[in-house]
Amino acid sequence: MTTSLASLQRSSYANFRLRLLLGFSFLVLLLLALMGWKIHSDYQNDRNTALWQTKSFSQAMGAHVSSQIAVVDSALLHATEAIAKLGEEKTPSAASIRGILAPSNGAPDDNFWMAFIDAQGMGVTSSTNLPIQGISYADRPYFVAHLGPEERGLFVDAPEVGRISKRPLFFLSRRVMTPGGKLIGIVVASIDASVFARVFRNALFQPSLSITLIHTDGKIIAREPRFKESFAAVITETEFYRHVKISPNGSYEHQSLIDGQQRIYSFQTLDRLPLALSVGIASEAWTNGIEEGLTAAAAVFAVILAVMVFSGRFALHSFRRLEESEAGQKSLNQDLRSLQADLTRGEKRLRMIADSLPALVSYIDAEERYVFHNSYYRHVFGADLPAMVGRTMREMFGDAMYLSIKTEVDAALGGKRVSFERTMSVHGIERHLKFQYTPDFDAAGKVVGFYTMVTDISDMKLIQARLMEMTRIDALTGLPNRNQLHDRLAEALTRARRCGLQVGCLYLDIDNFKSINDTLGHAAGDQVLCQFGARLQRSVREADLVARLAGDEFVIVLEGIHEPDEAMRAAEKIVDAMGVPFDIDGPPRIVTTSVGIAVSDDGDDPDALLRKADAALYITKRAGKNGFELHVPGAVT
């Protein structure tokens, strides 16, 4: 009898211990799954944020570089036109050319300077005191490029250390031709690459960031950090260069050859320039947070595991005492009540962890009824928490919201892990929610329910939308910028072809805008740009698009016109509108504009239409400015 009783006690004790271990194991696995999911989700979110930051930042930096190049090219155009006029009657002297190249305020610009090289490649004079006279530049690419019969326009040369200045430079050049087609020489602008490096350095909002500007021939123009070490470095064997040769923009992840760091990169080539810009963020920018999260999660898990081990050992000890002696029944009952309290506290701790998560956490059984949920349901839905247990998802959310997620619920109950996003109206407020459904299987492999984790990512989506909009608006005038212009012009051309109408494109710049900046200062120049943009908007229809490209260049898109005369009347109205003096600091000032007009053909894309309008603007400039010209196919520009 005693042997049988002892055997029965051992069997009961073993069964109790097995059930206790299974229960604790389930809780541990659930906790590990929740912590692992949270850490992995944070890692993916941080990585996606880093990728989005590089894309937005590369667009902003690319726009800045394009703007600076446009300023220098504007100075080159002015110089080539002025020298060409001198060469109509006689060979221009070095003194007269220097007067054209020198800054109008008399103070040399340390960021870039210009020089004139005659048709034989010999240096004549420069805008600074550099002794270039008599030095041959006939072997330099920026000179050789203009010797052919075709007009190269603006030529951008690869970076190198200046022959005389010994500074890190890259060069822009244009040739000077007489009206009769004779080459007088070239005007070359030497740009100090450290100017861009300083801009990049000031823009580094975190130490793991890198910004790189390259020439598409395969050399680095400017990079931060490590500008000096990387200047003019050849990168033709790098991932960056291979990607640039394949696509005008994109993203990739690779190890940097400059500093050996693993980074996510986004790059883009600059419009109509042999330049490309890349922005990279080192992986440590988001992996460091994961290490901290793992440390914190490990500490929490260790505490909970210690509590569970202690509670389990105590339960086993109490059960053994119960089985060993009926005399200790009263004491054992007390111990069990104590154990129950410990388990309640452990459950309370687990619930506190779930309630502290900024997400909807729940467990739903196979009948789609809530078995467990955290308190975040009250924060998002204003739910009555005690009444939720036992309610179905349809009862909780209503038919419309339930039907929008029914397919994913069925998939989870079918044994699939599901991740998706939905935009829902909750109490009249639109929320963007991210859902994670993880099925729960019993020992036989049958789905008995599923775990849910739902996070509110509305703020993140709103921030993304606002930042994306910022990349499409000019910060000074509030007008659409180059990116938005290109997209909307493409849409207008598509609609025009479908409706059998035309699109008018007006390419404008402000006459003598540089003299405004030089005489009145850049603040006054900014006022002129803002008032100029406002007058353009008032001079066209509300449906027409007014955009600022860069500097003093603007474009107007006239959609749905029937004939070129409509575009010319709009240009005439704009030129007349500039007759009213501009209200800027100091005395009122008359500001005129030159307009190039192009009207779309069936085969035009946005770039082709803009080139036509730009060519017409060039004709207007040559004709004396303050007017407009219509692009005529086949006309010599």
C-alpha cells in the first residue's frame, strides 16, 4: 500500500512538473517572439528611414550643385557674348578682355575665376592675378573639346590640381566665335572643388553620413568626409560608378573604398551635366540602436525568466510537500495561495510589458474572438477593455473595417504569417495602420488562433509626404521646382496629344540679374525673384504652371492651347507686366525679362520642349533682351 501510494505521488509530481514546464516554455517563447519581432521591426524601419533620407538628401544636394553650376555658366555665357562682340571689329586686347572677365564689384571671387585662352591655346588673361599669359593650354581637355566644327556648348572637365594655382579644381568652358564663324578662343571657369566640400561638410547631419560628387568620366570632384584624400581619385571600378553608368538614379548598399564603412547609398546624375552625386549613410546609424535594444530586452527577459524559474521551483516544492504529507495540507494550501499570488504578479508584469508597447497587441482564437489584448486598444479605438474579451473582430470593428481585413484574417487562420498596411477612419480620424498576424499552432499542427501586432504609422507617413513635397517646391519663391516641372510638363504633353491640342512652354530669365545682386546685394536679388515669380503667376491663367528652375530662370507651361499666337500673347503680357517698377529696398527699379517660346509637336518630350524654349530665349538675348522670340524649327540659334 505504501509502495503504491509513493508511486502514485511520483506520477502526480511528474505530470504536474511537465505541465508547469510546458506552460512556462510557452510563455517564454511568446515573450521571445514578441521581443524578436519588435527588434526586427525596429531594424527594418530604421533601415528604410535611412534609405529614404539618402534619396531625399541626394535630391537636395543635387539641386544645390546644379544651381551653383548654372550660376557659373551664366557668367561664362555673359563673358563669351561680350568678347564675341569685341571680336566683330578687331582682335580684342588682353586689357579689354580682362575688363569683361573681372567681377563687376572689383573683388575677385575666391570660389571660382575665369580665364581667356586664344584660338592657339595660349593663355591671355584672367579675372584674377594668376600669371597665365604666354602659357600653352592647347593640351587641356577643356580647350581641345571646342576645336571641332560643332558647337559643344558648355563643357565640364574632370577634376585635377590647378597648373598654376595648385588648388583642387574642375573646369567649365565655352568657346567664343565671331558672327562669321571664326574661333576667337575659349573662356574657361576654374571652380575650387573645396567650395562644394564645405557645403557637404556643413550638411552632414550625422557623423556616419557621406556625400560624394563625381565626374562621369570616373573621378571624384568633392567628398565629405575625407575631401583631401579622395580628390580626383579614380572610381571606375567602384559600385557607385557601375550604377551611374546603368541608371540616372537609384540606391544600393556596399562597402566604401574610401573609409571601408558599409553604407546605404542613393545617387542621381545631374540634368544635362556629366556629374553625379551620391549620399550614403553608414549601417552603424541604425544597427547601434539594435544593440541597445538587445541589451535592454535581454535584461527584461532575464528578470522575467528568474521570476518564472523561482515561481516554478516554488510550485514544485509545494506540490511535493502536498503529496508527501496530508498533515501539511493547511500549510500547503497557504503556499499554493502564495504561489497563485506570484503567478498573478508575473502575469501582471507580462501585461505591463504588453501595455507599455505603443502598438495593438492581442491573441484571437479560431472563432475570431479576442482572448487577450493590451490597453492600447483604448488609446486607439476608445474600446471598453473588459468587454473586449470574447467579442469577435466583426463586433469590435464593425462590418466595413472588418471586411477590409477579412482576407488577411482568413490567411492567418489558414496558417500563413501576414504583414500588411491599411488606411482606416477611426472616430472620424484617418489612421495608417501596419498589421502583423502570426498563426498559433497546437501540437497536432492545427491553427488554434493567431497573434496580432498593429502599429499606428500615421505620423511617419505624414512626415514622409511632407518631406517629399519639400523636394518639389522652390524654398525661396514657393513655386514648383525643376522636379515638379518635369513631371507636370510630361503629364501636360500626354493630355495634349490625347486631346489634339498643344502645350506652350515659356523659358524666361531676368535681364541683367547679376547686376542687381552685385549692386543691391543678394537680399534685394531674392526680393526681385519673389516679386518676379508673383507677377508671372498673375499674368497667366490659374491652370497654367509657373516654376523656378534655378537662379533667375523660370518656366511657364501653357496647357491646352490651339496655336502659337496664344503663347506669344501670353509672353507679350508678361513683358508688359514687368514695366511697373519693382518695390525693393531702395528706389524702385525697372526689371525686364527675356522670353523664349516653344510650342509642342507630337514627338516632343519635356526635355526636347525645354531645349526649344531655351534656344528661343538665347535668340531673344542676342536680339537685345526685354522681349520674346518664338522657336522656329530649323532656325539657326
